[in-house]
Amino acid sequence: MSTKTSGFLQRVKRIFLKYVVGYGSEQRYWNSRWKIGLKDEGWSNDFRKTMIERLEDLMEEHHCETFLDVGCGNAQLRDMHGYVGLDFSLEGIKKSGLREAVFADITNRIPLPDKSFDTVFTRTVLLHIPPSKIDKAISEICRVTKNCLILIEPAYDPNQSELQIHCFNHNLPEIIGRYFKGETIFL
């Protein structure tokens, strides 16, 4: 495929995502995916148990009691000790079945006090945040983190600006280093 054709297809895909799928408003996009059933993490019970064990081991190692799951979706980790879910999709929170959850857009402000959670966790959340909003999102996550930040996010590649049309390549260690001096763990 020629570079010209590839560039044209990329522009068509961006237009499709923005105007047909609704990705021009990330919140509307994720709400619609949850509402029509297109967003299902589908973790197996074994994988879920393994994740919970690994995260609880890390919490114990770093003397953490409370756990904030940023971008909790359907709250796969709800059985963890000290668990609270946060999502900016009201539909996602509804589908999670959590009785209590934090509804917030991390690119604006998380309505929680400073250092309110010992551990804050993200899994494939930050890659969806555009470069113009990533500093604010990370500063908010770091603001509410007391001891330990645990992330499952793509590794930074300085030779790549985008991972997919709606996914971004951020230098998370560098950005986090500006806002957080506690323990940061990339899984």
C-alpha cells in the first residue's frame, strides 16, 4: 500500500471514529460502548484471581490498605481489600454493579482529597488520553495517591507518536516523575 493511500485511510478512520463512532467526545464514546454492550473486559476467573493476588501482594509489600481503580469499567478487581472504583463513564459504573463508586473525569479533577488512597491503579486507561490532557490526568492521579502507583500501560517508544488512531504513546515515567515521589510500579 502506498504512503498516500495509507495516509488517506488514516484520515478516513479518524473521521469515522470522530463523527460516526463518537470518539470526538471520549466520555460519550465510552458511555455508548457500555450501553450497547460493546465494552466487556471478559476476564477469566483464573486471570482475575491472579491479578487480585498480585496486586494485594504489592499492596502488602508497600504497606497499603486502600485501593483506587481508575477506569474501573465493570470492576473486575472489586473483591480486593480496600477497593473503590472510579470511572468517567456513568454507564460503565452502572454496569459494574458497585454500590459506591467515584464518577470523575481524571483530565479535569478527581473529587477526592489529596493522598486519599494508599494505592492507585490504572490499566490501559492513560493510553487513551490525548497529549494535551495527559499532564492534568497524571497530576490528578498522583495527587490522590499516598504510597504506591501501579500501572498496566503500554511502554513508551520515542519513535512512535500513536499506538492506534485513538491511543497515544506517553512517556509516563517522565510525566509521573514531575508529580509523584512515591513508589511507581509498571506491570
